[in-house]
Amino acid sequence: MADLTQKTQENVEYMIEAIKAKLRMATGAAMSASAFHVDRYDDILEVYEIVMSKERLSISEVEALAKELGQLRSN
């Protein structure tokens, strides 16, 4: 497990990959972990903690989280 107390690009990528795996995102290929910047670390960590705390996610939760991730991506 990564030390998520460290705000590094590697941890950002770790969290994004874990979120994609948990959500089983069909658009996972389009959601490249490298498209997320460490400047948004705290927001990404918050999404990560929500996703990892739930055993199951509803379709509406997955859609909302996917939308949130889209907004956190670097342009």
C-alpha cells in the first residue's frame, strides 16, 4: 500500500488506478492516471477514500464519481 500522506504524482496515479479498478470504469483507458496533477491531491484523496470505503456503489454513485474525476483531470 502506498503512503498516501505524501503528496506525490506517484500517489495520485496509484489512487486513480485504484478508483478505476473499483469502479470498473469502461472509460478507464480514457482516464489516464497521468492526466491528474498533484495540485489536486486533496480532492483526489477525498474521492479515493469515498470509493474505497464502500463495498458496492450504485450506478448513480459511479456516474457522480466519474463526473467528479473528469472535473479533477488536468486540461
